[in-house]
Amino acid sequence: ISRIISRTGLELVAARMFGPSQELVDKYAEIIRGLDDSPKDETELLAHHVAHHYNPDPKTGKPRRVLMLLFEGDDAIEKVHKAVGTIRPVTESGETVRDTYGDYILDDQGNLEYFEPAVTIGRSKSTVEKVLKLWASYSESDGGLIADAADVPEGSDVQTTLVIIKPDNFRFPSSRPGNIINLFSSSGLRIIGAKVHRMSVAEGLEFYGPVQDVLRSKLKGMVAERASKAFSHEFAFTVPDDAKVKIGEILGPLFGDQQFYQIIEFMTGHKPTDLPEQMHGEPGGVRCLILIYRGRNAVDRIRKILGPTDPSKAEPGSVRKEYGQDIMINAAHASDSPENAKREMGIVKPEADTINKWVNKYYS
């Protein structure tokens, strides 16, 4: 992901996890075999790979996880193709995605021994149209949260948790989102859902609602001290302790609300008090990437890699130490319990389809 975004300057506009059915796999392989924008030997090789590696696991019948990413921008198809590279990687360079992550291994006689293309892409607009329309038609049935994938563990200690890669990582096309995902990959967990999302003000208020009461209470002491010092400096008058308490009780909740609204504005692009209430349900003005991880002790493993809320207190190598700026602009959010993960997922709905919107926009 980081390689494609940083090499192309394109915008990541949609993401969806699929667990392709045999029917979808067969139709996709058929489309690849019929392509006329690539050499015949390459299309046959790709079709064979899809038919044998995208299909449900033959032993268990469980689906395999396939992540679809949609990028938007000028000459997007050609730029993605150049960033991904050919199916025969130039191993000496490491320049493209397939150079680094793909395999094309020949034996001593020059026969193909092992092939892994890393990703599949469209070489032309007509190919992209065919493939996107096919996958979009299966988005509801085969896409969403693939919790029962063949490589997802089972057991009483298996948890599902939510991660949001925050809007500060999408201010301009960069490698940051992909690099953050790369750090989380050391958890050994599986991504079972993905969604590029524009959080509405209504969603933000509900999502961060529990934080508001905490801020209103937690900031009373700090507000009392700072306000009293300012008062003493301005009027050369020492504020009595009982008056400090009253100042905190009056101004603390007001300051807490201000901090809360700043969080909502950061996550949605809109300050709730400045946006008409009838527009609170509209998609926000900034993007984030929602990822759903599943595996053993998922909550604790993700939060350990994420680091504490304050990046200055985070360990080297953690997400927030590497990419965080302050307590609010701290790169990513992660659920702090399975129960909160369930609550938060119910608000942002990572299982919802966003692929068809983009397919209809360009290939209606």
C-alpha cells in the first residue's frame, strides 16, 4: 500500500476485504484468460494462480482473504501498473511491488517452478471495468468482514478489534498509511475487514461520546490551576483554594467540551457547533482507514504496537512514537476492549459496501 501510494501520488479512496466464493473465482479467472491487453502466457499464468489461490480452501471450505484497494487520480491505471511492475520481477532492482513481494522462480532448465504475483491489477480501462463490475456484483455476498477465513484462528481467546488510521495520514498521498499497517502486521493478527471512511459528525459524537464526560471531569483541576495563575498575574491577587475549586467546577466542563469538539473536528473535518444539525449525518470532509483485526488476544497485541495516547511517552518503534504528533494527532486509534470494539464497529460499520459507489461513478 505504501509503495503504490508513494510511487503514484494517487488517493486511496476505497478498500474492502473479500472472501471470494468459487463462483466469483471462476468468473474472475475466465475474465483474465480472455484479456487481450497482456501476453497470452501471462494471462494464463495469472488465471491459473487466481483459480488455485483465491478459491475457498479445498479442505475446510473456508474462504481466503483478498483485499481490494481502489485508487483515484490522473492516469491512475497506468501509474498503478508502473508501481506494481510485471509478473516477471526484476529482482535486482526492488523498485516495484512485484520486485519486492512477488516471486517468479525458474528451475535449472528454465521451467517455472514457483509463481506469486503479490497483487493483481488491470492493465487497461476496459479490463478494470470488467473486473470491477464483476467484483462489485459480489461485494455484498462475498465481501465485508471475513471472520471465518481459512487462516483466521479459532478459540476462546480469539478477539476482534478495530483500528482507525486517522485523517492526518491522508492529508496528502504518502507512505504513512501503508507503513502503519506494516507495523501492526508484527502482531501476527489477520485483517478481516477494511473500509476507507469519511466519519460524519453524528458518528463522531457517538463514537467519542464517552470521552466527553471524561474530559469534562478530568480537566477541572488543570483549568482551576491555570485560570487561578492567570488571575493572580493580572490582578496581583492570590486566589483562595475554595475559589479555585469553584473555578474548576465552572470552567472545567466548558474547556472539556472545547477539547472534545476539537477531536470531532479533527476526525470529521467539521466542528459540530459550526455545522447545522441537519447536516450532522453527512459524510465528513476528511478520510480515515478502518481496519478490523482478528486473532488471539487481538486487543492487547494491537494496543501494545500502537503505544500510549501521548506519543512522547510511547516506546521507540511503536506506531504513535513513529507517526504521532501529540495527544490528538497521534496517528491511529485502537479499541481498548472487545466490547468497545463491538460498539465502535456498530457506529462506523466497516462491513458496509463502498465499492459499488466508485464503480458506478466511473463505469455506470
